[in-house]
Amino acid sequence: MFRALSIEPIRIEERSKDEVRANIFVFAVTCALIRFIPIIVRKLS
């Protein structure tokens, strides 16, 4: 694992960027769910 880190730092930077994008996407989705769940519950009830 450490060899891969030392040999290919560029891939790790790309991977970290993808992870950051994924984390932002998950954060946005959870925020949207937190906002819309009460509205959906009100409509159902």
C-alpha cells in the first residue's frame, strides 16, 4: 500500500478529489432529505 502511495501520487490526488465530490453529493442528498421528509410526512398524514 505504501509503495503504491509513493509511486502514484497523481492517482491518489484524483481519488481524493472523487471522494470529496462523493462526500459533497452525499451531504447535499442528506440535506435535501432532511428538508423534504417533513413535507412528505405532512402530505401523507
